[in-house]
Amino acid sequence: MGSDNPKVKRAREILNSIYSFFVKNKDEYEPPSFVSDGSRVVPLVYLPENVPTPEETRRLTVEMEELVATNEVIGNVSEEEREIMTNAAKASIAKRRNHTA
């Protein structure tokens, strides 16, 4: 899954550059802990009946991108704004409980 986010692309480029350097120079330098001979091997295990269709894959990709974007927005919310939103949500829940009781 690709990303149009320039920060994500740049992070991938940097990580790839670091990995490539240590793979090419593994006899000269001790690699960082995250680089090993198997670093590029990612075991994928799936059950054939659970393989998503291309349409499901596209839908899931969009959902994942939306979740990542939402997570980035949440991460940028100030503590003051977070507290205001939390208090508003709690007040709304309490108000609904009072009306249904």
C-alpha cells in the first residue's frame, strides 16, 4: 500500500537507505539491531478462503489510509482541545442517559 504523505515516503526512503548501507557494508560495520539477514523477509500466512478480492483490497486500503489520517489528526490535537472534547462527550452521554431514564 502506497502513501501520498511526503513524510511517510521520506521515512521509507531513509529507512531503505540505512538498511541498504548496512547490507552492503555488513562486514565492516556492526548493523543496528533492526537490521538482520532476515530483515527483508516478512512471513505472510493466510488461509486461501480469507484472501480479499481486488475490490475488498481497494476498500480496505482506503479505510487504512483514512485511519492513518485520522490518527495523525488526533495526534495533533492539543491537550486543552482534547480535554474540551472529552468533557463535551461526557456531558452528551450524561444528557442522553437522563432523557432515556
